[in-house]
Amino acid sequence: MQHTLRRTAVASPVLALLAGGGCAVLWPCGEGARQSIGAPSHGALVNAVRVPERSANTRLFRSESEGGQIHTTRTLRDAVLESAQRVARVAPGGAPLVVGDFSAPFGGRIERHRSHRNGRDVDLLFFAVDRETGRSVPATGFVRYDRDGNPRDREATVRMDVERNWLLVESLVREERYGVLWVFCADWLKQRLVSWAREHGRDPRWIERAERVLHQPGDAAPHDDHFHVRVACTTEERSSGCLDGGPHGWWLSRALPKLDAAPQDDLDFSWESPERTLAPSPPAATRPRRRR
Ligand SMILES: [Zn+2]
């Protein structure tokens, strides 16, 4: 979450010590090693991976030298980089996804956030288009949007790119190995994304999942200027006391034992098949009906 200003701090000395001596009996290094410890608002991170300043389809909003937090778990790093890649494949020609803070090298309290303390939270700026031309442009900052996807700041030159933001959410919820628990987002923007997905014939299974994880938090700002994504602990981490900080969707209860699986080499682009590719809205009579 992007809201509470706090002084920079590190994890508690005990957790930092554990982290510093990370490749040991308690926290073995290598594939399958535990990374996330404790809860999103009280935890720490060990064996963290760094997220690159740029990838083919992502840019960090703040680099490490600018005070950005770029450390996370393999699962969340992969979820973000792969999902940005999928959006670019399904809707080519767009600007990169602009990625906000992950966590500090060893987790713990950081500026600007109340959670983000154990590597399983990240802020993603909304995809945007130029207000005049409709062309995809990189997000320039945390722009707040109203229910029509227009900026609350009348000086802003962008509006929300509903298509690409939906595709991002769709990727996050359909890949079970990411274990996405929450995508915090204002209710009015959730409505807009879900409506777009229905009108464009997206698979009802992913719409149902998105309706479950897109959520306006009751105890924080409404998240009308970015998504905040939280993923689950791996099974191994959970057995060591990692606390998810959110409920599991029905699909994750079944998938959780698989969340420790090694990363896939090949991404699943099967959803680029013709019926899934972005297409003009079908006539009203042929629109698929909601499943329940
Ligand atoms: Zn956040």
C-alpha cells in the first residue's frame, strides 16, 4: 500500500541475522528455499531476488538508487514480469508496465508502505493511454481515476487503459502458480474492468476469479491510483510460519501444493488463441452470460 509515510527501517535484528546467515540450516538457499517470513505487515524476507530496472515489458517507477524497493520472492517477480509479457503479446504495441515498490533486501518496514515487509506485495501503476490520441503511454505516476477511467486531476494527460489493465489482472488470476491472494483496487475501477471483460467475451472463469481478488481495502486508501498485488506463501514457507495475509480463492486451495514448483521455462500463451484475442465487442445478443 502506498499511503503511510514511515521512516526507513530494517527488519528486526533477529530476522536480519537469520537473513544474513540465510544459507544455513534454518533457511537453506536454492530452489525451493523459504523466502517469505511472517506476515505482510510484520515479516521479513530472506534469499530475496532482485527485480531488474527494465525488462522487455516492464520499467521500475523508482530505481534502487532513487529509493525504490526492488527485492521480492521468485514467485512475485515471475508473476509481474511474465504477466507484463503476456499483456504485450495479447495487446501488442503498448507501453511497458510501470512497477512500484516491492520490499527491502531483508524485508521489514519501509517508507511509504504499511505492508510490503516480507516480499509478497507489490504496487503496479495502472496502464494508461494518452487522453487525446488514445495511444498507450507509460504511466507517469500515481494518477487517480474516476469511475469513467478519467483522471481526477484535470491537468493529467492520461486516462485509464482498461483493456491492458484487465489483461494484467487476467494473467495474475489465471496462473495458479502465482498464488495471487489480492489485487487491491477501488470498487469503481473493479466494476469498470469486470464490465469490460464481460463485454469483450473474456472467459467467465477468469472473470469470477478477478471478482474475488480485486478488492477495495477497508482500512487503507481505496487504491484508485494503482493495483497492489499480494501473493500467497509457498507451502514450505507456510509450514514455517509464513502468514498469507488474505483468503485463498477456491482455485488456490486446490493449487497450493503446486506453488512450490520450479518456474516454468515456457510461458503459457494459449490464451492468444483466436477466441481469446482482443476483438471488438460482440453484438449484445451473442455476449456470453455470466456463469452464476
Ligand atoms: Zn502497496
